[in-house]
Amino acid sequence: MQNYVLVFLGGGLGAAARYWLSGWIPRKIESDLPLGTLAVNVLGCFLIGLFMSAFEERFLTQPSLRVFLTIGILGGFTTFSTFSFETMALIRDGEVLFATMNIVVSIMTCIGGTAMGMYIGRLF
């Protein structure tokens, strides 16, 4: 039960941080690209790589801290970070085919799901 509370609290913090950063960037840099979302995704990917490699290789940490930071805060901040870490873990483990499949299937099905949702949403 403790992990659920940690994920809940961290997720709220991460979502609030995502909301702030994804709005702050466009106010500072004018662009036709969604730079706020890009910044959130790149920062989230960097942070999950930093935390997970530090936790696995250098620092023995409480599992609850790992859950709070990675699943909670970074999960609320961006799920792209989890996707990126899992893909890199597959590559690290020599599973390049599965990493490639994860990339292609994730992008195609997520874009397809968004397109389908947009289509169905217009019917209402």
C-alpha cells in the first residue's frame, strides 16, 4: 500500500512540474514546434537514465525511493521516459530486435490510437 501512496504523491508532483515546464518553455521561446512537450520528454528521459543507472550501479537505495522518483515523479512528468528506459534496457541486454519492435509498435499504435480517438470524438 505504501508504494501506491508514493506513486500517487510523486505522480502529482511530476504532473505539476510537467504542466509548469511545458507552459514556461513556449513563453520563453517562440516556435511552431511543441518545444514544451519536447523539453519535458528530453528532461524526463535524461533523469530516468540518470536515476536508474545510479540506483542500479552506484547507489543502493530504498526501493520506495526508487518507486517515488521513477514511477511517481517521472511517471507523472512523462511516460516517454519509461518507454525510453525500457527500450534502452532491451538494447543493453542485446535484445535489439525487441527494442526495435517496441519503438515501431509503440509509435504506430499510439499515433493510431490518437487518430482513432480523434475520429470517434468528432462523432459526438
